[in-house]
Amino acid sequence: MRERITIELGRRDLLVVAGLPGAGKSTLLGRFADAMTVLDPDQVRAGLAALLPAGTPYRYYRPVVHVWQRIRVARAAFGRGPLVVQEPSTRATTRAWLVALGLVTRRPVRMLWLDVTAEQAIRGQHSRGRVLRRRSFDRHVRRAARFRESLLAQQVPAGWHSAQVLTRSAADTTALVGAAA
């Protein structure tokens, strides 16, 4: 039996669940949505998909999903209680935006990186039925490579309170415990 991992969140923590598209971020967060505020772009995507004509390709409204998700995260960061968000965070500019948001809202920003191989992430994309174009996915992989290496070397990125790396199998046994507001 695998050991259960518990991540305790402070009253104001902003936990960013990050990793390659298809790593299992949404699957992990789906287990915690009833216990705390979880903002996943899949929530936005599903809402928009229900409003659009059936079969509208995701690539047509993906930019709206990303902008809407950022707005949701920024608004929620000014609220109370711990906040958990899903963001691939393969771009340095995205990570810098999250650090800045944490500073402005006085939230310690923590990273939980789901570490999977590119092949595992592609399989994850196929299992969820949303596969990124090869060029787009390759960009994520390239951008994530150096950042991933620093995380594996247990280096906490500048401006972040903590960073933890989990494999997909370890994520299956992970629990989040949030402090009261």
C-alpha cells in the first residue's frame, strides 16, 4: 500500500497545481473541489462548451477560457480561505504573474508540480479527449524542462513560499487539508 501524502494549506495559501497538459492536474483537483475553493480551467471550458453549438472545437474558444480563468483566479485571490488553482505554469511569465498576485493579495504562493513524462502527459490528453496540437505541446515540454529540473533539485523558485514535486502515482494518494478562513 502506498503512503498517503497530506498537504496542509494555511488560511491564505494560494496553491498552484502545475505540470504539463495531461499530467492529471484536473483529476487531482476534482477530488478536492467539495472541500475548498478550487479553480480549474476545465470548469470554465465545460461552461462555455454548454453554451456553444455542439461540436465547436476547443481551439476556437481556448483563449477565452484562459482569460476567464485568470480573471477568476485574480478575483478569488482577494477572498478568504485557502485557494487552489490549476495552471500548467510552464511559462515564466505565468509564474511571475502568480507571484505578483500573491504579493498583492498577501497570499503565500505554493507550487505542487505533477511530474510526468511527455509520453504520460500525451496519454492523459488522449484519455480526457482533448489533445493539444503537437507544436503547442512541444512548447510546453521545452518551457517546462529547465523549471522541472530546478524543482527536482529541490530549489524553490524566487517569490514562492514552497514547491513540491509529485509523481502521478503519488498524486493518487495525496490529500489537501485547508485551514479555516
